[in-house]
Amino acid sequence: MSDLGYLICSPCRVYLALGKPVLRDGGSVDYFHIGPASSPRNPTRPLLNESLWKFLADHTKHPLTIGFDYEAGMEEVEETYTEIGGHAADCGIPFEQYLLDWNGLSLSGFDSATLESLRRPAVRIEHFDTDITPPATAIHVDLPESALKRWRDERDEHPIRAIGVSGTSQSSSLVRNLGLPSPYFLGQIGDIAASRVVLGHFEQLWTENRPVAIELLHSLPRTLAKVRKAGRSLHLALSDLGPGSTDAILTELRNAPSGGIGEPITVFDYPPAAQNTPSAPSWTQRAGAYSWQPRRWPNDPAVAGDLRIWLEGNGHEVFYAIASDVRGADFTGGYLVGAWFMSSDLTGTVLRDMAFFEAVCTEARFTGCDLTDTDLSEANLDRADLTGTSLVRADLLGASAMNAIFRDADLSGAVLRLALLSGASFTNADLTGCNLDRAVLSGANLSGAQVSGTTGSIRGPVIVCKDHRTVVLDGTELAQWFHDQGSTVTVRPPEVPARGSRPWKSEQDELVKIRVMIDWEAYPIWLNTRTGDTSFPVPAEDLLKYATIPGHLIKRIDEWHDQWTALLNWDDPLSTWFPTPEAEEQWWNRGLALTELLAEHFDPRIRIEYSAGESKRVIRAGELDE
């Protein structure tokens, strides 16, 4: 029981949260307090107090009551009444919006700058015109295909990130797609290494999870204001909108709180003519169906038929072709974001200039494929065979290709930044001009590979050919090898310390066991400490308290867990199944590999376990008493 108090106007069906009552010795209420004891007292909160006075004025002569959340009838109030000061996503009215245009505000103690900020709208909506010079920061609503193609063509000068937001259950989930270390996506987006961000599948989010979509829209102006204040450029686009959604989305952006934003953020609306530009590519979604068509269909009639059904908007949200024969296809310019091609045969297919990010292609065969200029960011290519494949200028930002085979492949000019490439084979591959910044290449084989012009900072050790011998190099020796090949790559120190050293954070002393596992409505990490009698779940990011773990590894663990929860049958959890046994096996193996990577960051005395489904694996027995 939280014992929260509310000021309620029942006839108007609105309420204002007062906080937890602090009682006198006799049991009567002394005062109300919102938040923990260390947070500011209610009388010192300007927006709360101004809203309270406006609430009293608005409801003069109305029957006002103070109710507590444990009392009868309060469940209806919390679920059906409008909360003043609540989140817009929950049908509340933020304080900033509630105080807009209230004359009483000018008589308050706010300074003139704050008053001006509150009265000024958060956004200024304009029709996009190619003749105008766009500002450094802007929001683009329903970015047309022609503009999206231009953004893709200009990505060398203006790095672009495409993020699918459909199926997002809460705004914090978006941070995992960005690979940021903080759970507060909207507070940290200014740190993203891109000047253009496309939020794809926004129509699905808008239709299926309106509260989260509204929360995101109301937060975007403040996010861009932060970027602008930092002196950076960022244009953020909403794409894949269906007919009729644009006006409603623009309305929500107009309703965004304006406090602290300063000059309104520009929102570009595109006239209908821009949506039908002949030069547009053919891979965005409209009204539940995809307008692009393969240049050549797969030879297998069953796979081709499934793809036709999906393109018509009558299949799953993403395309599934697990353990399928996709040979013979030409998907140039296509849109297969998040598609599943696990264990499928794509030998010789043409996949040029595609939107293929977040695709799940573990153990798929891409031998001899053409993936030139394709966006494979965040894709899962673990144990895939890409022998002889063209990946010229491909974008594999944040992709996972552990133990994949890139033998004789052409990756010249490709982006492998933040990629997980542990154990991958690049024998005789062309990596000329690749961006390898913060890639994990531990155990990768670069024997015979061309690496001139590669840039970034990597982590080894790496297998190379030196003086006609195959050797394992790391640290300064590996850095010198890259230098000798005409590369500027630097090598980060090994993450795993030498035996006998003690570099672990002191916080690890309290840990006894770490288990990576799944459970209904629980986080993926379970901890046992010296002081606790039982294990308890925590988000993966909470492990940063105990160890310096790369953000992309935290993100991968969350993605692995989300993959299972997306399939969870909440009405009957025990009946939850993967689409195929092969899909479940791939998922299980991925979790095992991630747990093994995680173990490298913890004191060898700590027990590490992996548990998923009905299978359990002890990664490291540890030496501490449980």
C-alpha cells in the first residue's frame, strides 16, 4: 500500500497528486510529500504550486475531496480520471501544458524567461520546401521516399541511423536499439553518432501502443533542444505512416510540453505531392502493404508465395523464411527490416542497397551474395557463411557476426563499428578502408586479409599471418602489425586481466553468483550476494555497477531477452513456443555466447550460470561459497 493522496474533482473527473501524507504523532496529516525523503518539499516546487492554484480556480464551487489510493472507488479515479501533472501517454495533462495561457501565471514568482518558455509552443510546423535552408535540428513527419533516398545517398557526409520502433513496449526499450549505455533514450539521444535518425514502423507503434507513441512524440522537442544546445545537428524522421495518421501526430507534437525548450523546434510536414515523387525508392510501407517488389523472385515457389503474401500486408510484422531456399532472388532496393533468415540458403542472391537492419540471419548461407551498400546495422549474422560475398560500403554498425565466415569477401569501405566479430574468419578478405572503431575481434582470423586504410580502435587478440607464419597477436604487437599493413587501427587493452591480478571493481566482492536466465515479467540477470538469502532479478544495465561492460554487450543481452518476451503468451505462459525448433536452438545458443562474453568481465571466483527454457549451463563454477 502506497498511501498516496489526491485532490479530486469528481464532477469534472480530474485529480492532482499530492504525494504521500506525513503524519503527526496523533495520526492526522501534517503535510504531503512527493517522491523520496531527499527530494524537494512540495511548497518549493513552482509548477506543482502554480497548478494547484489554477486547479482551485478552475473548480471554484465544485465539490473537492482528498482521497487516498487504498480507499474504495480510488481505482476508478486512477484509471479513468485525468491527472493534472500526469504523463500525456497516460491521458494526463503535464503541468507545463496545464499552465499554458493561464493569466494567473504572470502574477507568480516565475522569472520572465521561464514565463516566456511556458507560453511559447514547443514546435513550429512548416511545410518542407527544398529551397529553404533547414535548421540544425528538426523533426520530419512522414518523411517521403525521395527524401529518404537522398538521406541514404548522403550518409557519408551525414551519418544516418534507422531504428525500428514497432513492438516497443516502453520508451526505454528504444535505447537498446541505439546501443546507448543509459536507459533514458530521450535524455541521451544527443550522444548518438549520427546526424540523421529514422524511426521506422512508427505507424505500427502508433496503432498498437498509442501511449508509448504519444510519450515519445511529447519528448522529442526537448530531446532536439538538448542536441541544439550542445551545438550539434540532428534531424529525426518518422517514416512508414499510414493515411490519416499524420494530422493526429502533428497535433500531439503541438501538445508537447515547452518548458525549457527555448526557440520552438521546427517540424517539417510534407505536402502530398512529395509523397509521390517519381525518383523515390520502392521500399517503404503504406497502409499495411509494401510497395516494393523484387526484381527477381526466389526460385522456390513456396518462399516466393510467402513473400508475396507478406508484401501485401497479410503476414507477420516481419518476414519469416527460416531454413528456406531463397536462391535466385534479386531484392535490390528492398525492405526486409527485422526479417528472419536463420539457416536459410541465400547463395548467389542479389541484396544490394537494401534496408536489412535488425535482420536475424544466424547460420544463413550468403555465399557469393551481392550485399553492396546494404544496411545490415544491428543484424545477427552469427555463424553465417559469407564466403566470397560483396559487402562493399555495407553498414554493419552494431551487428553481431560471431564465428561468421567472411573468407574472400569484399568489405572495402564497410562500416563495422561496434560489431561483435569474435571468432569470425576474414581469411583473404578485403577490408580496405573499413571503419572498425570499437569492434570486438577477439579470436578473429585476419590471415591474408587486406587491411590498409582501416580505422578505429579494436579489441583483440587476433590471428594474423606474419613472416609466413600464423600467429596470435594482441596489444602493441597487433597495433604494429596493423601499422605495417597501412592501417591506423589502434588496439585497446585486453578486457580480461592476467591471472593473479586484481583489477576488479570492489563492488564485485559482494557478488556470489550471476545467472543469465528468462522468467515471466522479470529481468534477464539474477544475482546472489553475500548478504542476501535468495537471488533477485535486475536489468542487465545494473551490472555496470560491478564491472565496466561495453554498452553493446548490455544491449545484446536485452535483445536476447526481448526476443523471448515478444513470443510470450501472457494468458498461458507455459504454452509459449518459438516458430520452429531451429529458431529456439539459435536463440538458446546466442544466449549462451552472450553469457560467456559477460563472464569475462567478472572475478573468476564468482559463479556464472546460464539458464534458458529447460536447459541450464554452468559457465564458471567460481570459488565463493553460496
